[in-house]
Amino acid sequence: MESTPENSAGMPAFLGKQTPLPASPEEAQLDYVPNPRVGSLYMVRFAAPEFTSLCPVTGQPDFAHLVIDYAPGETIVESKSLKLFLGSFRNHSGFHEDVTVGIGQRLAEEMKPQWLRIGGYWYPRGGIPIDVFWQTGAPPEGLWVPDQGVSGYRGRG
């Protein structure tokens, strides 16, 4: 599991510190902390309604509403490090499919949750909205998995 070192108090490395935005997703480090409810089946949701990356063809900004749901295993992702990781895509060129699936795969590989899914609801490019979905598999039996709550494109609200 790739993560940043904890400080001497055992706290995540980014909390309480001014931290510059990583220059790229590859340079961004995700920080993980022990799951405070190991053995409990529950779901965590992160929504990033103002996510941006760059079109690999035109260099113009692309915008998406990302929703990341996961059932923690031994660790949880620290939210400030996730925010910095997602922000690092501002200057990253990638197709919607690569960006969305890549975020989900990196989180799944490093955090090793019981289950994870990501929905990338991309605003129109060339008049066509593109929605990309990826998950690690079927959710664990008994896990409450609400709808991601992002409506089909109608001015995306």
C-alpha cells in the first residue's frame, strides 16, 4: 500500500499542514488510516461535483461530477489526501474512461476495500455527455448501496 508517512503523533501526514497541489496524479500520494470500525459492513461516499481534467486532444478542460463509494476493509482513505489526489488531475490529460477507471483502480489497489465503485458523470464534450462507471465486483451481501444521486444530463444539476 503506497501512502505518505505518518507524523510522530501517528496522524496522517497531510492533516493540519499547508500542502501544495501535486503536479500530477502519479506524484500525488494517498494517505490511509486504520478503519475505526473494522468488522462492520458500511459504505463511505465521496462526491466531487467540480472535478476537472484536460482533454488529451484539445487541451481544453473537461468537467465531471465524480461519486466514489466504498466499503472499507482494514483502512480508509484520508479525505484531504483524496482531495489533493483528485485536484492533481487539473493539469492531467486523459480520456474520461481512463481518468475515471484509473482513479477507481488506484484506490482499490492501494486501500484494498471490501468493495468500491466510481461513477464519473462527465459534462458534454462535443454535445455528448459521457458517463463512466467502474467497480471491483458485486457489493458485499447486506451492504446498503444507495443510488449515486446524479441525474442523467439535463444541464447536470
